[in-house]
Amino acid sequence: EAGVTQSPTHLIKTRGQQATLRCSPISGHTSVYWYQQALGLGLQFLLWYDEGEERNRGNFPPRFSGRQFPNYSSELNVNALELEDSALYLCASSLAGYVRYGYTFGSGTRLTVV
Amino acid sequence: GENVEQHPSTLSVQEGDSAVIKCTYSDSASNYFPWYKQELGKRPQLIIDIRSNVGEKKDQRIAVTLNKTAKHFSLHITETQPEDSAVYFCAASRGGSQGNLIFGKGTKLSVKP
């Protein structure tokens, strides 16, 4: 069974540009979660999607947005990139938002803003 | 909003000693508390979890305890080995059975041989 896959692995962007990150969940999982892992700040919750709908959002500005497609894959978009957006972005999936079965994380996308 | 505090941020122990990491949470509705281990350059991986109807759970050298009244839970690693060196994250579920996890800031555990 394939795990959670994320692309690209690395992404380098210039301040002010837009970045698009992609995530494919485990087959059968309908929920996708996005987290930002910046140095020393742990795993900060960004967004949760389930069945194509945004279910919850963390304390991030509106320039962080995303969507979930009918095949349950997801895209995270970061507009007007700032230097502090440089971080590892992790995607996780679960079965219909039932977190009691745990998350499975992808390997992440390392975003560097220069 | 919901918050998970984790202590200590760094922990250094000698091989064979025990390590304890503590977390507190703020959401009374939280009912699921997993722990993740993240080795350098790798994804976080679930190592143990506990649900709110259980006070303690063990899996070989790892145990987790939960005190719902005090809203805190702890990870205990006995007979530590160098391969236990990693960053450990605690988390608490937001809301009921469906939702997202809120993570602590992590504890960097170093096990010295």
C-alpha cells in the first residue's frame, strides 16, 4: 500500500511569489491535513480537508489556502511568499477525520523563500 | 484556542536510563493523545497513543499515562538506547471523534552511549 506522497520534495521561491504544494493521501483516506514545521516551532496546524470541504483552519493568514480534489488529493497554496514561510510542510491523512486511528504523515515539502 | 504544552524542550540521558516527557492540554473535549517520533530528516511516525477511557498504556519499553482531571499526559521510555535519539511530539485531538490534532513543540531527546 502506498503511503502519503508529497511533491515536490524541495521548492525554492522568491519573496512575493506563489508556491503550490501537493499531497496524495493513503488509498481510502478521505481526510487530508496540512502542517507547517518551522525550526523550533513544532508542528503548526494549517488546514484540514475532508470530502472536498475545508473542515478547520489554524491560525494562519488567508494567503495560506488550499483545496481537496474529488480523488481526495490536496493542494496547499501560499501566496505573496514571505521569508518566514520557509519551513517543512507536512501533509497527513486519516480515515474520514477519525483521528483516533492516528495520522500517517508524508515526507514533506521543504519550501525555501529567498 | 486549543493548546498543547510540552516539556522539556531538550532532554539528554545516558544509555540505559529512563526518559520522561510531559504534556498538558487545554481542550476538555480532547479524547485521543498520540505520540510521534521524528528522526532527523524523516517524517513523524506514530509510536504510541492513548484514548481518554484509559489511564495507562505500555508497549515494550514505551509507556504513556493520562490524567484527564489534570489534563496532562506523559511519555516514559525505559532502558533508553542511542536509536531512541530523536524529536518526540505529543498531540491532543481537537474536539470529539473527528477533527485534527494539535501538537506540542517537541522534545529533542539525546541518548548518550
